[in-house]
Amino acid sequence: MVQNTEDVNSPLLLPITVYNSEQPHLFMAHQRTIDSLLCMPHTLESKVEMLAEFRRTFNDNQEILAQIDNFENTYHSNAAVQWYTRDSFVWRTINQALRSSNVDAMFKLRYILTDLYDHLKESYQQTHQSLWKTKLETYYRGQLMSSEEFDIFKSLHGNIISINTFLSTTASMQIALMYAGEYNENSDLVSVVFSIETNSQALVRPYASISHYSMFQDEEETLFAMGSVFRIGNIRQLLDADNVWVIHLITISEDDYRFDVTHLETE
């Protein structure tokens, strides 16, 4: 999973946008920005702008600039996931743009962002849309977070959030626990596992297994698209690991999502 290289100095290791009834349009604007980027056509101009953004970001690193040259000569849309799951300039640049909600950088990266999103969408449709009944699945994501960030999540119980980045998860609780780290009473960090409950009939953004594309095939990795929307459910300590907290996230349908937003806007 690509989450292991995230910057621990970031204010929020899992960057989110929270639905706020007092400022609902901020949440909606973030979703619309993503939708707008995804509607833009693949053009030579958008590819050139993407490459320029990569080179601008790493203009003083000759080794990475050589990697970007190789990327320019070999990249094709079907390879987006392979490039993203490497600990490379692709992941770093995309993650930096999405976690900071830098619309200008996101626009310049629209070429590969669209490739990533389309891959997840197509894979999801192949896996789920042929089902005649609802399919329920659970995925996990383990990480350390500051006590301040953990308190923020506790205060948001029951709220709707969207996750700004692509979200790397695993089908294995044991693997997630490895990423959650070990408890240290002298540290300000909290061991957390996100338990993500999905419903094939209740989804705003796609997700798909990328194990066969990922460099970490044994981790049973599933990637959720940027802007995925969840409701924060129960937050509790793991019974057989007292120092690990479980934060439940539940996917919601677009109808539920629209209803909640409309309902709260009229209160």
C-alpha cells in the first residue's frame, strides 16, 4: 500500500472535507471540482501540462527528472495504477495536490487523475454492476494519527465527509493492524484502523481491487477514488487490542447524500 510514505508532519494524515450545515457549498464545491476535472477531454495539451507540473515539482532532482523522461516515453493510460502505487514522483505530486486541495495543480494533473479514476470506475462496474443483489464488503486502513486528529474524528461522529485523496485500503484486518503501528505511551500518536463498510447500491465514487497491478500484491489492496463520500459511524477500541481504535466509515448512496445536503440546507 502506498500510504506508508505519507508525511507524518501533515496536520491531517487523512485529508478530508466535512459537510457543514452552515457552509454546505464548500463541501459541494469540492465535489463539483472533481466532477469538472473528470469531464475534461484527454488531449496532448493536458498531457504536456501534466509533464510540466511533474518537472516543476522536481526541477532540482536530476534522478527524478530522468524518471519523468522515461514516464513521458512509456506511459499509457492503462499503466496509471502501476505508476501511482510506486513510491515515485507520480504518487508524491498527485498526493500533494489532492491533500492540499490545490485546484491549479489538480487541473494540471487532470490527464493522469482521469486515467486513475476511469480505471477504478471500469473495474468497479465489471465487478459489481452485474450483481442482482446488494453486495456488502468491508475494507480496512491502518495508520498512526495525532491525538488532535483523532479528537477531530471523534467530534465528527455521524457526519458526512469526503476524502480528498485516493484512499488505499486492504481487505485484511491483520495487514491494516501492521500499518496502525504499535502503541507508545510516550508518543502523541494514536493507532487507528478505519473499517470501511461498502454497499454496492450505496456509493458516490468507485473503488476497485488493484492487487494485480500493485507492487504490493500480498496486501490485497483496494483503492477508493478521490472524493469518496462516507458517514462516520461508531468509534471504539478494538476488543483484542486495547490500544488500537477503530473508526467506522460507511458509504452512502447518492440519493442519501443529496437528501442529507438538501435537508441540512433548509434547516
